[in-house]
Amino acid sequence: MMDMKKILVAEDQTDIRNLLVLNLRGAGYEVAEVADGLAALASETTRANDLLVLDLMMPGMDGLELCKTLRARGCITPILMLTAKSTELDRVLGLELGADDYLTKPFSLAELLARVKALLRRAELLRVAQTSAQNQASALCNGDLEILPVKRQVSVRGKALDFTALEFDLLLHFAQHPGHVFSRAQLLNAVWGYTHDGYEHTVTTHINRLRAKLEPDPLRPELILTVRGAGYKMREAR
């Protein structure tokens, strides 16, 4: 029997928090709840969670600052950000700071549960892949880029780089298919585990983050290339 997945919900609005907790527990998850960012930070340091559901606007420490702090500490737990704001800037900023996905209020509970399931499924597939080292024992190289899939390590010109779990999975997907052009919808499906209209910019944001870490000049990328009108690809292996 599989262990019950643990989710932390951080939401300051009591009615929304209660609704989230009720439905997540009803879906079979073990759920802890807090009402502000500082309490969420304290909880995450004392309890191993499989997923964090964070409201963007919270007292004490908002979701963006919490996300940034957790990622700076090396936390790779998947983060789903909830926001009442609908501007592109708020969405992109959350992803830039390390969130794996987001939902804009109001959202349907069915969509929330689908996102949660997708994030947890991807994390589980990652765990299984790590225990199956024989499948990807060798390094993947492309010019100065070297990826060790089993160890989840990346280096460029001999310098080790840090990536969130989702950033690494996206980079690995490209590296496993050099020269192959992927649309944003295809990348959403392959890496995030779902395809929803209107969320393709999530892919764009993560690709920009990869370029910022990998490219000497992110504005003139040489490794992860844009194919106008089609999508993105990693250059042919060198």
C-alpha cells in the first residue's frame, strides 16, 4: 500500500483554507494547514511534505517571499501557488521565484485536484527514475553542458549549477531529445504532466530561467533555441 501523500496548505482566508483542506483530504491526502507564511516556513522545516499549496497574499510572509526563501534553502518540494491576482506579472514572478505551478482564483476544485495530482505524479516518477539508475547511468553532454541524470547534477564548463526539480526535468527532457522541436503544449504534457489552454507561458518562464543559468548571454541563446512559430529545442549534441 502506498504511503499517503502529505500536503501543506498555507492560506489566510479561513473559508478557502477549510474548503481546500476538506477536498484534499477527501481525495486521500494527509493535509496540514496554516494561516500565514511564517507558520508555513516553520512547518516545512519540521515536517516532510510532498507538496506545498501556498496563497500568494498572506500576512507575515507572503507566498512569493516564502517560495524564494524555501528555494534558497535548497527545498525542492513541488509548490502550487494560489493567487487572486490575474496579471501576467504576478504569475511570472511566482514562477521566477521557484513555484512549479499556479492557479488564479476563482478556480474549480476539479482543476485544483488535477494540478495536485499532476505535480505529485511527476514527483513520484522522478523518485522512481532515481531508483532505476541503470536506465540513465551515463552522462548527457552537449558542448560545455554535462548532465548526470541519476545524481541530478548539472555542470557547465566544469561549474556545478543548481536547479529546481522542475527546471532539471525540463532541461533533461531537452537533453534527451537534442534537435527535436517541442511546442509549449507538448512540454507541458511531458514535463508538467498536463495540458491546459492558457498556461503555455509557464513553459516560457521556465525556459527563460534555464537560459539565465546556462547561457553566457540569455538574450542570445546558443543551447536552448526558439523555433519561431513552432516551439523550442536544444541544439544538436556537440
